[in-house]
Amino acid sequence: MNSEINKLLEIMESLLAGELCCEEAQQRVDALSMEEFPDLYGNLFHYYGDDDIRKNDSEYKQFQDGELVKLISHLKSGDIKSANSISFLHES
């Protein structure tokens, strides 16, 4: 697995674990090239931007965090196509 994917994976795992806030995660992702993830890059903004909604809506938090778990799984398996399909607006 290439280093960009490993870095993205580390950021997403830290975000899910609460070790990074959305702003910190966004800054770290912005430092990556994200060439392999053109769709995911934009879709991550839905996750970042919905931080306040997740704090007030446990069902929405469960949905979006579930999508983040799927993203992490796709990154671990090297499934770039599926990783790019995660939108955080609907279940993938």
C-alpha cells in the first residue's frame, strides 16, 4: 500500500477514534495529494461539515460514522473505487 493511502488511513482512524477533530483531520488531508481519491476528497467535506449535526443527532452520527468505518475498511483492503464512492450523504 502506498504512503498516501497509509497516511489517509491513519487520519481517518484517528478521526473515528476522536483523536483528531474534523478541522485537524481536514488540515492533514489537505496536505495529501489525494490524486487517487478525487471523489472522496470532496465528499469528506460532508463529514467535516456535519460535525455539529452529529453532536445533536445520534442516528445521523451512527450513519456517518458507519460510512467512515466502511471507508477505513476500503482503504485497508486497497479498494480505491469503493473508497471513492463513500459520500457521507447516503449509505454506500
